[in-house]
Amino acid sequence: MISEKKSIKRLTFDELQATLEIMGLRGYRAGQITSWIYQHYAVTFEEMTNIAKGERDQLAAAFSLPAPSLLQAERSSDGTRKFLFGLEDGHAIESVLIPDDDRLTLCISSQVGCQQACRFCLTGQGGFARNLLFYEISDQVLEVSRILRNEGSRGITNIVLMGMGEPLANLEEVLKAVRIITSDRALGISGRRITLSTDGLVPEIDALGRAGVKVNLAVSLNATTDETRDRIMPVNRRYPLMELLAACKRFPLEPRRRITFEYVLLKGINDSEDDALRLARLLKGIKCKVNLIPFNPFPGSEFKRPVDISVKRFQKILQDRHYTVLVRESRGRDISAACGQLRERASAGRH
């Protein structure tokens, strides 16, 4: 249920400072409030004990302090965990927590659904509802951090904007969320540990490069010809391969940073030796690495996973041409493995 009061999380730090001063409170309270919310996981103003009681009452009268509700959680045998969070307006979004040696990566959503309609992606087939607000994006990190703290587990080390939605189609809110996630006053995760994945919105890639927010860029490429990419990724009709790769070459990279190209391997579609050779030529001159992702089928999918020998052959062709190439197996395959599947199942159960 949506509260009649305005959520205090809707205010950026500067807006919070200005609002507090209008209310007759001292501006430095903004730092204390932010710390209580994002570092001490406060869910009420009453918990903020270094703020005077009268001021806490004033804050509670003016603002709400909502949090997304945990609707469902699943844990895979490989340690991957999926969380379905309910938002104030009744929509639901997914976040995925992936353990890997010394890393604990949280994959977060930027939209409810997705407009890109990639044919191999379940989220896109579910349609688009709306953009997430910046605090709804950062709240995923906050809520999973709260869960981990209550369990006595280690904290999140890395963030990937690769869940439901196209982050660059919601760039303004994503940038605000990244500033909360990286702020020492808030969640304090380094931008070097945040990766933003895009289907290839060229003007927004350029805008991200100009924004001054230092995150890693990953590009979902998935084809080596416009004909194939047009078929599986409609975005390519607006921004063909050569335009996309030119934007990648323009993108400002810090020393020793590289763009990651993600390539979902679809049996008989984009997994041939010729595809691998074309990919090597296309990426020439771009500081990059490649993640090969064998397709993870979901019910009703028209595509199939390639055989392992095809995946290894594709990898070797690129490695022989001096590219760093990882094969990234889907995690959590014994739970709602495809992105959006947990949300779809939960939605079907409500009808």
C-alpha cells in the first residue's frame, strides 16, 4: 500500500539537506539520517537515536520510510539466491545473489519488465510496466544487505545492473542509484565493483561516458551480423553493430579497465566458427574481454543451448586471437533460472 506521506528515500542527499532546513532542522541531520538508513538498516525514525526525540517525531510526521517487501526467495544448490521484492504500487522485481570464491555479486533490476524485447530473454517477453525510481534500484542492495547481516553472512562485494530491464533506458534514475550505492554516507560500494549491462543504446552509452560516474560497462552483443542481431535483438534496427561498436571505442575507460562483451550462444543461430572469426574481427581495437554465455532455455523458448564442444571451439578461436574469454555458465539452474521467471511464476500464482 502506498503511504500518503512522501518517502524520505525519494530525496537525493542534496534535496534532503534543503528540505530539512526548510523544516527548521539542521542540514547536517541529512548525513545522520542517510547513515541510519543505509548503514544501520533503520526502518523507523525512532531508531535514529543521535537525533533529538522532537526532531524524530517531526520527521515521522512528514515522511514515510518504506522498504520493498520480500515476496519470495529461492536458494539453489550452487548457492545462488533469487529474491522477489514487492514494490509499493504492487509491482514486483527480481534480484539475484551469486557467490563466487571471494566475491558475492548482486544482480539488480532497473525496470519493471523490459521494452527491448530480445527474443531469447524471458523478461522482455513479459512486457514493460515502468521504470524503477532511483531508491527502488538502490533498495535492492539495501534489503539484500539487511538479509545477509541478519544471517551473519559476508556482505555484497559486487553489483551488476543486469537484472530486469535495460539500465540505459532509465539512465537518470540509474545514475542517482549508483551515487547512493557508491556514497560513503550510504552503501559505500566502489564504482570499480559495479557493472552496468546494456543491449546497446548508443546515445545513452555516450551519455554514460559523459556523466562522470565510474562504473564498468558490459555490452550484450550476441551476434556478428546485423541480419542475425536484427532477428534476436530489435534494438539493432535502431543502432546497428557498426554504430554500437563505434560508441564502445569512444567510451572513456580508466587505466586497466576493459569493456565486457556478453555473447549468449544460441544453437545454430550465432555459435558457428564463422561467427567466432567475425567476432574477433569486430572487436579489434577495443580494450575488451568476452563472456560467452551458453543459452539457458526456459519454458516456451524457441532457442536451444549449444553443445559443449561448440562452446569450447568458439572460445578457442577467440583465445587464439589473444582475447580474454570466459565461459559463464548460468547459475541457479535448479530454481527459477531465467531472469524474470520467478516474477512470472509468482504473477501466475496470483491469478
